[in-house]
Amino acid sequence: MPNSRIIASALNGDAEELRRIVGPGGLVCVAPGLSSVFVVRTTADGAQTATVALPGSTTFVPLPRSFQVCHIGHDSERFTLTSADGRSVTGTPRQFSAYYKVIAEKYNPRYEEHVEEAFLATNLLPDGLPSPRLLHVDTDPALGELRAEGRIAESSVTAAGQQLEMWFDCAGPEKIAELLPHARRLVADFERIRRDGTEFIWTTFAEGDETEEEKARFPEVMTPNTLVVYRSGDFEVHFGEPGSRYFMDGYWPAVQYRADMTPVHVTVEA
């Protein structure tokens, strides 16, 4: 990945070193008016990787395999990527660098489809957020009404008697409206989601010397507090543990589920 000195040099009119590093099979688009550089490199096996460099940061841009970039252009506000089959994707530097959640390919048979959907919708992703990702709306407790309340906000819902923060990851109002019926189903079936999630955490981290009593009490110890709905309909639930018996203080598990409510992976957040 080119360092900040090379990027700054390109923005100041000398892109020779950058183009040398990228290589003859790569694409470089220097946009001084956007204070950004977009680079697509081609690996030995023909795959493409992309990065967009803004002042102070360089971000990896996931490219779907179905979108083979053959040209990068820009105007005063946006980059435009054109594929070999004639499709184009347009977005600001921050839209291209927006981080969106997707379950890793290892656990996700629809990974490429999910990456492609988000990539093709780049121009609809949140733009200019100070930290990536979560554009959020307020809903009533039954998720029956969509009321936009600013760029980033928190709202809570009651699911299986549990108060939860609910977030829609990297989605604008149109995408959130599309996801609302699914979100209602998640809230309605949250008792199952919670049960399966705590069992998944136990199975993942149990070392074999725990007692049956500990196993029976574990679902009572882990308290869900946040539900994050992905653009794909997949989702994650964050669990808190007030006593810090199983996870160190300041750390907590987050279970990722496919849209059909099957837990497939768990991470430890901090």
C-alpha cells in the first residue's frame, strides 16, 4: 500500500513513483480537487484490489469479483469506476471508503452477493460521517414508523422483554425502509435469537471443565443490549456480562447471524 509521502507527491503533481509501485496492470486516478487518490491493483491471479487514499488515511475498498474495473475517472465531487462489461459505480471518496458490515466469506455462502450489493449502491452509502458506518433512525417500540432523527442517533426497542439499541448499518432512509419488515421479524422472534446466540457463545468458548449448573445459568448471565441489522439482512447481537466472569472487563461477545436467524460466528469486541 503506498505510503502518505507517495500519495502526497501524487496529489502535488508527481505520480511517477505511485504508478511504478502500482505496476503496469494497475489503475491510478489522482484527483487533487478531491484530495484523494484511487488505486486498483491486479494480482498475479488476475484478481483486483482497490484502495482510496484521503488526507491522513488509506482505506481498502472491497471489489466484487463480478466487477472488473477497466477505468477510473472523477469530477469535482466523485470518482466513477467503470467495469469491463460497461457498468459504472459513482461515489465520493468517503462513500467508497465507508465501512459496511458483512459476515466473512468463511461463514457466508452469499458473501460475494452481499459485497456486490453494497458496492453497486456506493452512491447511496452515508457520506461524510466522522466515524464509519452507522446511519440510524428512530422507530417506535413496535418498529411501525420510520422517523429520521439525524445522521447518527440511538433508539431502543423492546424485544422478548429486553431493551435493545437498534442500528441499521451503513444504510440511508431508503434502505432502512426496505429492511424494516425484516427488523420487525427479528424483534418478534428475539427470544429464539437470544437463546441460540448464548448457546453459540457457550459452545464456542467452553473449555470442557465447566459444570452443568454453569451451563444452565449462562443464558441468564449474558444480556443482549444491541441489535445491528446489516444491509444484507444478516445481523449481529452484542451481549453484555455485568459480572465479567467469562469475559475480561471492557470486552464482550457479538454474535453474527445470517438473515434466517442462524448464528454462524462470534467475535470479542472491546
